[in-house]
Amino acid sequence: MRAIWVTRFDYRRPEDVRRIVDDCADAGFDTLIFQVRGNATAFYRSSFEPRAGELEGADPEWDPLQEACELAHARGLELHAWANVVTAWWGLEPPRDPAQVCNARPEWLWYDQQGRLQPRVERFYVNLNPCLPEVRTYLAVVLGEIAARYPVDGLHLDYLRFPNEAPVIPAGSGLDYPRDARTLELYRGASGKHPDEDPAAWDAWRTECVTELLREIRTSAKATRPGLVLSAAVGPSAEAARAHHFQDTRGWLAEGLLDAAFPMNYARTLAAFEERLEPWIALAGPWTLVPGLRIDLAAPEVHEAQLESARAASGNFCLFAYAALFDSTNVQIASQDEAARLERAERRARALPFLRAIAREDR
């Protein structure tokens, strides 16, 4: 797999999707990880969530995911629909649409020990509570519809964890989520305890809730498309992701819940990349390892060496991200100064021949 992540910020009109598919096919990629759900709004026809506000001004009949599938398949690429899972909203301004889940189901969000709703923080998400069975059912149905309705080759899950890093939970604040009355009731029913009585047990229960969410998503997605590749973007250290974000990737793989794991191994040196990669190689099993690497953190020769290391270890790689190589509608890219645009052009000029050479080798 020679894959690349394409964010929801990289397209707004049909011509953007056509350009993305052509750019990626011409560069030698064979798989697009194409984001269609970021904060409980849809870049496709959803029966459950409102259309993404980023598509305002585009033809309301235009279906980005359907078009991306058709164009990718016409160029011989696989298309994996990328969905953020527990994220409910992004940004300081609240959603305007009354049907958006933050407005329609505020009780599904995170509340702390004092009953306060998780505040919105710039450039971070507010989140759905995966400890609630009704939230897990909702997410499984929402994501299962993508598999049922679209000819996707895979469903790629992101934010399948507790996004509880600072500043969501500031260091030393003592904040803990979710502490709403219903979650505490469910936990007491399962354990007979209050979270403060046994913090390790509380963490283990929250970890199991995330795993149960994955089980339900897998059942829903595979029901209509059993050959679909179910994958997840996961933390570069499985141990750290479990300890801090209740993401039990090792357990998921042992249980056969994922067909592929994409560790987000965003390192600035080859040594750090390989140190993080080694434990994943040792986990070898009936699943596919796709090392993820970020292509704009270091000199081109460093990322080329990392990419070759990923291929030697697994035969696969996934680059983050499209906008690091190509011009994009992403406002962070569109607003860049001339020096930044020149740097990206130089990165692209160096990377494309290298990527195309790899594609020729794989053929």
C-alpha cells in the first residue's frame, strides 16, 4: 500500500477532488485515505448528520465521496473513507445547525466532575462520550452507512480514543471526563465503584468502552461490505496511547478487530522513526501494518530514508499529508507566504520522482 492522507480541508468543489485524484495517481500512490467526516458533519450523503458547512456554495447535489470513489477507481486507486470517530465539533464558534449532534444531543458530550460541559478550545475538538451505549450505537450506524452506501475499499477510523491531551485537560487541572451522572451510574453498575475509589479500574473501564465502540463499528460496517478493509490511525506507541488515551491497539489486533493499523510515526529523524516502528514489527499477525510518516518535518533525505524503512518493515506506507506536497484549498496552505509555497514546491520536486520510482518497483 502506497497511501496518502487527504484531509477534508483539501477540497471544496468537484474540480478539487479531480485534481487530488490526478495528483495522487500521477505521483505513484495507490490508495487515498480520503476524509469525509471530521466533526459530526458529512462530506457525503448522510441520513443522520448534516452536510459539512465547508461545502457551502457548492452544488447541494454534489456528493464528494461518491465522486472521489468513481475518480479514484477510474485511475486504479483504492479509496478508503476516513472518518473521525468521537469528535463532535471543532473551533470556538458553536455549530449553527440544530441537527448537529452538539445541539441535538448535548447530553452525549463530555462533562467534568462539576457538571461543566467540555469547553471549546481553539484548534481542538469537543467530543462525544463513548462510555454511553447510545453514543456507540449512533456512531456505528453513522459509519456503517458509509460502507452500505458507497463503493469504498476501506473505512479508516481516526480519533478512536479519548482526545484528552492538553489543553483539553490542562496539566495539573485535575479535570476528568466523562463524569456526567449517567456515565457514573453505568460505571458503578459495572464495577460497584466510583472513579475516585480505583483510578486504574476507571481507566480500564473507559478503555473497554472505546474497544466496544470499535466492535460495534466493525459489526455495522462489515454487515453490508464484508470485504471492506477496516483500519485505524493509532498512536505511535501502543503503550502510551492506552495509558493516556484509552486506545488499546494491541488488544484490538489480538481480537481481530482491525484489518490494518496505521501508527502515526511522525518523527524528525530516522533513528526515532525506527525505534517507534520496531515494536509494531514484533506484533506481526493476520493484519496489515501501514507505517504513517509526516513528510514535512525534516530534510527530504530523512523522509526518504524513513519511507524506505517503512517499506522494508511492512511493504507499506502512508504519508501525511496531501497538502504537504500539493497546493490545496486548506486555508493554512492557501494563506501561506511565497517562501512557504516555494518550500512546498521544492519538497514536491524532490518527492515525486522518488515516489514514482517506488511505484515502478512495486509493479
